Amino acid sequence: MSGEVVKRVYDNRLRTEQAAATRHRVLKAARALFLTQGYAATSMGAIASAAGVSRETLYKVFGSKAAIIKDVYDVTVGGDEDDIPVAERPEMMAIWRTADPRSKVSALAAGSAELVGRLGPLWAMVLSGARAGDPELAQLAATSNAERLAAVEGLIRDLASVGGLREGLSETEAVDVMWMLLSPEVWQLLVDDRGWTLPAYQRWLDQTLADALLPRSADSGQ
């Protein structure tokens, strides 16, 4: 009886590992195809072939191409395939724990520069398709913008809780400013269109967030 239990546990672990490996191959193949061919031109069959899986497996695991692009997007934002919300990741937890407003902004700028460096090319593809009328990409763009807005609202509440907003600046205005400055579109304009390096973008973002949001005293000497 105990042997059957051990075998069942082993089999379950093996199936879990195989499922994770399949998902990894699919997301990696799909991301490459989306970036090189575009979303509309990439078929489920092409993704299955590139990932070395059957179309049946692809539909069983993901259900649709829209679900695949959402998973590709989420993994790109997170930086890995771990099922951990962005707000609970170590880099964000470090921002929550930091009491100094200027240090919070610097940590946020560093994390945001790293994130948009990963996300920028994929977001450009999503946004281009959404503007061209693709309903699935339009839905993804709307969802991702709503998620980013919710994250920014949390960051501003946290900054306000430690006296990190300058006098006369409402939380609503601060949310809008931060939401705009952290947008992948700004990264695209400066890095892709104007040729900035990521370190230059990070330095600019750090100082611009501080100038726009923090009390003058909090940014003195920076």
C-alpha cells in the first residue's frame, strides 16, 4: 500500500514537472513568434510546431491564443514563470518596507527601468495591434493598463503614508503623473525612438519622479 502511495506522489510530481516544461516551451516559442511575425500572423499551429507540442495539447493547456499572449505578457512583467503577484515580489516588498520617500522613488525607478526593458518590445507589439483594431490585443492593452493603474495607486498611497507627496499635489494628480511616467510608451519614446540607454532612462526616471512628486526637502541634495 505504501509503495502505491509513493508511486502516486512520484507520478504526480513528474506530471507537474512535465506540464511546467511544456508551458515554458510554449511561452518561449509564442513570445519569439509574436515579436518576429506579429500577433495576427502567428497561428496556434505555428506556436505548437515551434514549441514541439500538438495543437490539441496547446488548446488543452491554454484554450486560446488570447490566453497565450496574456500569459506571455504576465511572465514578461514578472521576469519569470513563478506564480507570484508583482506586488508581492521581493523588489516591491523592499519598496513597501522603505520609510524614506526619496529611497522609495529610487528603488521604484530602478525596478521600473528593468521591467520596461523586458516588456517594451512586447508592449509595442500589443499596442500597435490594439490600435489597428485587433480585439484581443485591445482587451489585453486595457487589462494591462488597468493593472498598472491599480499598482500605481498602491504606490502613491504608500508614498503619501510616509509624507512623500509635495504640498498641493493630490493623490489623484500624483497617480496620473506616476502612471504616465512609468508607462512603456515613455520608455519607447526615449529608448527606442531617441536612442537612450537603459541607465540613462533610469536616471531620468528617478529624478523626474522625485521632481514631480516629492516635497522639495525630500529631494534636496539629490
